[in-house]
Amino acid sequence: SERCALAALAFLALLGAGPARAEVLPAGSVRGVLLAQAYDSRPAADELRFGGGLLVDLWQPIGALRLGGAAGIAAIRSNNDDANDVFLPLGLSVALTTSDGEAPVAITGVARVGGWAGATNGGLDGGPWVGAGLQLDVRLDAGLHLSVGVDAWTLFDEGERRVFVLPGFGLSWNTAARPSPGEGGAP
């Protein structure tokens, strides 16, 4: 878990170590998700469980590539009191998109890796986190999209593994695709 945090800080430092920029024009995504637990290797979790969460990706766009970080919060409930969880994933995020800011529809694929910490019925816990997702982005305005998609997350913890499927929707944006005030855009 400490290694994941150090790797994330080193990666973010490398992103900022490039040539001096007059301004940073970030891209990102905010999504509300429904969690459906697809697999749980823990003995106490013997049923299909559901929950909800929020996921935020912040990226620096480099053409169609997006490099940055992801953070979220999720809670999943069970009828079995030994299997309720609240967790916070945090990690690196890489996306590839077909969006040019002008097309009415785009597809974005995202991969995430990092760690998670949270409260389980066993107490405070944490471990590695990996995720991947695919979303359909419908253009609302230059650089602003309504996103509908599905993610898959895996949480690892001392030899145990939990897999979640997360359908969701939200907004994604690319500040660089917005017209500047000198280009006839809004101030």
C-alpha cells in the first residue's frame, strides 16, 4: 500500500516535470456507479451484493491519450453482516479516447491501478486495486460529454479477491477542447 502511494506520487511528479506550460488544460470524468459484486473469495460473502459509489478521474490530455489519477468512494451492503464494506480506491489512471471535442459520439477506454483502503466488518483494511472501463461519450458542448459506461474493479486483500461490475453515468470534459475567449467562445 505504501509502495502504491509512492509510485503514484512519482508518476504525478513526472507528469509535472515536462516543459514549462503557460497553463494546464485538464480533462476528467465524474461518474456515479452501481456496484454489483461478481465474485468474492471470502467465505462470509455467499450472495450477490449491491452498492453504489462515485469515481473521479483527472487527466492531462496528450492527444487522444489521458494520463493522471483516479479516486473514488464506494459502499456495498449485504444481508450477511460479515460482508459489508466501505472502501476508497486511489491510483493512477490512463485513458484512450476517440473524442476530438467535435464528434457527436466518442468511445473512451480507461485502465486504473493503485490501492484501496476502507472499513470492512473485519476492521480497517486495504490492498491493491485494479480496474478497467469502457464508456460511450455523447457530446453536449465543445469539450463536455455525457458518459455512460461500465467498469470492472478487483480489490485484493491478503490472498482474497473481490470483483465488481460497475455500470454508471456521469460527465467527462476536456478543457483543451473548449474555445478560448479570443476564438469567439464565452469569457
